[in-house]
Amino acid sequence: MASVDLWRPPRICDDYWSEWKHCRSLRNRFHHYYTYGEFPSCKQWKTDYKNCREWEKYKSGETKEALRDSEKKRLEEQKRDPIWEMRKNPPAEWHLPLYDGKEK
């Protein structure tokens, strides 16, 4: 039972609330729609906030696991494949002047 008392949510509850408010802001919704072609889903931030508040009141194991799973999923979503392939060596003609479109 001592380990339950020592566990704390990964973030303070107000952070979940702030993230939810930011997610629902007009600026963020416009940016997300412009970037990804769809509006962001803010449902998980609100759920995490409610779970965090419930954890503070009752310290239930269900809310603890829900918060852990949510944060774990959020971290896994951040791991993306790199866009660019890293070069081992520079291109063969890297030292030549760049073509500026003018004929000499």
C-alpha cells in the first residue's frame, strides 16, 4: 500500500487542463486543420484531467493505470521515423559552384 501513496501522476492536473484548453483554442484548431487536414481530438486531454482529479481524491488503481497508459501512448506517438536519411559522406561534387541559371 505504501507504493500507491508514493505514486504521483506524470503531470500535475492543471497541466492536463491547460493542454485541453490549448487543444480547443481557435488558433490550434486552425493550425492542426491546416497541417493535418482534420481537427484535433482533445477528448484524451479532458479524460486525463478527470482521471488525475479522481486519482487525487480516491487514489484508485483504475485511474492510475488509465493515466499511465495514456502517457505511454502519448510518448509512443512522439517516436516518429526521421524524414531525412542521414548521409555518410558529402555529395561527390559538393565543392563545385552552384548553378545560378545564367549561361556564361
